[in-house]
Amino acid sequence: MDETNKKGQRQARLLGELKRRNYLSLEAIARMFDVTIQTARRDVMELESHGRLRRMHGGAITIDAISPEELRHRRTHNVGPKEQIAARVAQEIPNGAAVFLDTGTTCETIARALVGHRGLRLLTYSLRIAAYLREATDFVIAIPGGFVRQVDGGVFRETSHDFLQSFQFDLAVISVSGLDWTGTLADDDPAEVEIVRAAMAQSHTALLAIDGSKFGQRGLVRLGPLTDMDIVVTDHPLPDRISDQIAGAGVRYIQVGG
């Protein structure tokens, strides 16, 4: 078999493994196919250039970590509570603020609640949010460059973390896939977690918007403890153990609709 065919088969298998696992390190790819790290890196770079995967520091992630079916479910699930949460989050954002707004259905709802604001300067990696706010407001809007995730319009590339380093935010508004019973926050996509961590590091205040359906859920990738947040806005009482944790850490807890 010639080298071109070998590479094609190797890359096809790599994409198959990524679809199954969501993330692979360069070391894992090299071991899996018995190639050097340099060859694994070249394969990842070539597949990224064709829009088949996304590079991350030290590895690669599938383009769509969330299935379209799951996203449709999230957009139609707990709509009322998400709208109440969004309205309350909007009250925490003053006119003229510099804001990082995460991707996801909760943050899309928050974007709609911000339409009455004035002079916001907003960075998001959601094309859906950016396009909506461009039509509905006069906000200054920034988005990173990169590949567009088809399932939800998220924009990612290996240097998204570096892009955020030049920004400072008054507020980072975060959503997650799950909050487990130990008080640990997690999401389903390593690239999203990396961007959110960078945004939090550049923000004066970190605000978590989370509806009660996420309680007790374990996401794929750990973001950190709930006590890393400054404000939590939710529609559901937190378990006593977690309430005690955030009270001791000085986290503001805001429950809506209750």
C-alpha cells in the first residue's frame, strides 16, 4: 500500500475514533497508529485545514461534540425557567459593560434579554448570538476566527484561548452542561471549557446561569468548582451541601421564580 493510501486510511480511522471519544491527544493518536508525534500533528493539521476536526493544545477534538438531537432538546426544554434566569441575569449587566457571553441555549436566551441594554461591548464565540444581537442592537460585538460548529454555530480554533488574552471583561456569563452533587461544574467540549476558563481569568465577575435540569448531571470535561463563580443565577434551590460551599466562599446565589 502506498503512503497516500496509508495516510488516507489512518486519517479516516482517526476521525472515527474522534467521533466516538470526542477528544484525542497527540500522544494517543501516535500510539494508536504507531506513528511519531510529528506525523500525528501533521494529520491533525491537515484534517483541520479541511474542516474535519479542531486542533487543541496537544490534541484534537471533533467538530460537533453535541448532537443535533441533543441541541434541539435543550432549546425546547425548560424554556420558561431559562427566560426567567435570562431576565435576572440581564439585571446584573449594566449599560456600557464589557461582557463575555458563553455559547449554548441558556446564553442564547440571555442574549435576547439584553436587547434593551445600551452600549454593551460583547465577545461571544456563538455565531447565533452574534448574528441576533447585530440585527437587534447597536452593541460592539467581537467573535474569534476559526471553524464554525455546524450543530450550534460555535466558532473554535486552537488559538481562541490566545485571542481572549487581549480582552478584559466586567462580567463573564457562563453556562454549563452539568453541576454534579460534589459542586463540580462540567461541560461536554474541551474547547469550550478552555475558552470559558480564559474568559473567567480576564473578568472582574464570573456569573453562572444554570437551570435546575443541570443539577446532578456530569459533563464530559471538568470546568472547576462552583465556588469559582461570583454569582449563581438559577431557578431551583441548591442542595444543602452545595449551598454551604458557596456561602462559605462568598458566592451570591440568586433564585428566580421561586
